[in-house]
Amino acid sequence: MASDVRTIRILTVDDHALLRKGIAALIHAESDIKLVAEASNGREAIAEFKQHRPDVTLMDLQMPEMSGIECMIAIRSDFPNARIIVLTTYPGDVEVHRALKAGARGYLLKGQVNKDLADVIRAVHAGKKRIPPEIAIELAEHTSDDDLSQREIEVLRLIAAGNGNKEIASRLLIAEETVKSHITNILTKLHANDRTHAVTTALKRGVIRL
């Protein structure tokens, strides 16, 4: 059938069955989009992608066994032209940057799925990129910011868990003065006034998660 030629074939990847069911219903309502496979984690997603070769993949970021970022990198290492849209609850610019770096062509918050999913799928299938305006603004605001080092992120996670400088030094096997130096850098890079402000900013931007 001629209509089949234009049908956009979709793989959806999310560990929540209810969300997958909702997405399936939305896709079913579109005459030019068809759900061909589902996966509940990253490892399943890789297998389903290889079997079905979908036109567009809808990818959650937080999943058991393998994250959405890791899954995207794995898929695109074998299929560099894979078109992947991230569906997530996380609007932080750091999370978005990681997803785009891993090869995502679109980024959609789950709260916007009912309204925007079909249009974003069509745009990405046509070779375009789609990022919500509010997320694009957030990305632009932090373009010139210095990234935290891996060690600074470790220190920040320990701060978020309620550890003082002495505990952090002990956990990381470094001097307490070194911890203080890392914290100074963290506050500067995150434009934070104090430790609590640094943690809330890092959570909002997706630098760390609790």
C-alpha cells in the first residue's frame, strides 16, 4: 500500500509500562505513525532496534541496567543515522547537553507528550532537531559555564547526602583542604552562594540526582 511507504515506524523505550501504553495510544491515533516495538530497558532497546530498525526511537533517560544515554551511544555506534528522541521528566541543561552529545535529535518533556509528540516525531523523521523553547533558553544561559570535574561532582554528591568536609575527605581519601578547594570551585562554577544553593542548583540543572 502506498500509505505504508510514508509510515514512520517507532520504537518506544521506557521502564514504565503505563507510559508506554499511553504513548502507544497517542501513536495509534496518527495515520502516518506506527508503533513497531517496545522495550523496558536499554539492553532490550538495543535488541529491538537491531531487529526492527525503526525510523524514530523514543528513549527514556532513567532506566534499570542501562541508562538512556548509554543506550543511545550503543545504538548509534552501530547505526550512526539512528534518529532518537529523548522523553524525560528532567529539564536540566546538563541532562539535555549529555543527551544531545550522545546523539539525540529531539528532547521532549513527558508532560508535553500529549500535545507535541506527533509533531516532534515528524520533525525528527524529516531530519530536523527539536528542543522545547524553555529548554533551549536554559541551554543558552549556561553555554559559557565551566563544567564540573568528575571529582567536583563526587564532592557535590557527598554534600547532597549530608556529609561535612571531614567526612567527604575521609570518603574520598583526600585532605580536608582539598575538599574546601573543590567546594570553592563548585560554588564558582554553579554561581551558588553556599553549599545548599549549590546542591539545589545542581539538582535543577541535572548535574546530580538524589
